[in-house]
Amino acid sequence: MVLLGAPGVGKGTQAKLLHDRLGLPPISTGEILRAAAQSGSPLGQEASDFMERGDLVPDDVIIRVVEERLRDPDCRKGFLLDGFPRTLPQAEALDAMLGRQKQALDAAISLAVPRDEVLSRLAGRRTCKDCGAMYNLTLSPPRAEGVCDRCGDELYQRNDDGEETIRARLEVYERETAPLHDYYRRRSLLREVDGSGTTGEVHSRVLGALGVPE
């Protein structure tokens, strides 16, 4: 399955819940790219430059990363892609990858949240400098302000969560990624889900859209 939706709609959270429910590995290209950026490698620095501007990382970089990941043994029985595909060429490349591996998509889940709510969610997001755990100052704040519950390290706001960058990311999404809805709708794979409300409420809607009993 693939998870579609603008930055901040809750794709990562729902991917983890679906992993717990269905046992399929969640694959977040965002986490892979951030790890590459932190490594300081030339490829990681290139990806970091795009992300800090709020631009999409070029297709050729993303496609190589994803194809390598899908070859891992834990993906043989299925997977949940979070953050890929983001463009029509990426969607076509994914179809080609899966064809080579004799697999096919079962569903494309699209989470929809009003733009103002997305801006509020992302502006309040904080990330742990050490373990990468994520919090939201409104929806899921840490127990102690500025401190990670998991490891006790400092929380910070990522450069790509600043308001100007958020608006740029949303504009890029609407221009480059929204057309994927039509691509998957034509193939009867699209499952549109209201992403507003509590995590549990959204998860119930996702399971319903997939026909999975709660």
C-alpha cells in the first residue's frame, strides 16, 4: 500500500498503526533522506539542500533508495510506503519495480486535512536530536517541555517545519503530488479518508476504507 497526503496529515502515525495491525513494514522515505542528510555524504547534502528549501528531492535519488529498500526480505509479503510516490514518474517507476518483483499495489490511501490545520500541526512539531522521536506541542506534547520522553535529549524544530518552508512544501505537494489521486483513482486503488480528528478516529476510518475489521 501507499499512503498519500500533504505534509502533516498524519501519514507516519497511520503507517505505524497499520504496521501494528497488519504486520507490514512501514517505509518512510522522509526518514531515509533525513538519515542521509545527517550522514554528511555528498548525496545526503544534496538531499538536505532540497528539503531545507521545501522542494522535492529529485526522482532519480528517491527511486534508487526505494528500490533498494523493497528488495529487503521483510518486504516480500507486503509493505506500507509513506512519502513515495510523490510524482507521476515515481508512481510509474514504482509500478515497474513491483512488476519486476511480481508484486502489485492493493491500495493507495489518501489522508485529507484542511490546510489551516496542516499549518498548525507542522508549526507545532518537534523532533528529538538523538533518537528522532517526534512530538506535537498541541496533539502529542512531551511530558517535559523541550525534552524527549524516550531518551531525555533535547527537542528541536526542523528547518523544514518553519512557516515559510511549510507553505512552500504545501504548494509543491499541490502541484506535484495531488495528480496522483487521479492516477490511482483510474485504477480503482484510491481510498480517500478524512484525516481530521483523533488518531484513533482516523485509524478507524483507514481500516474501514481497507475493509479490515477493527
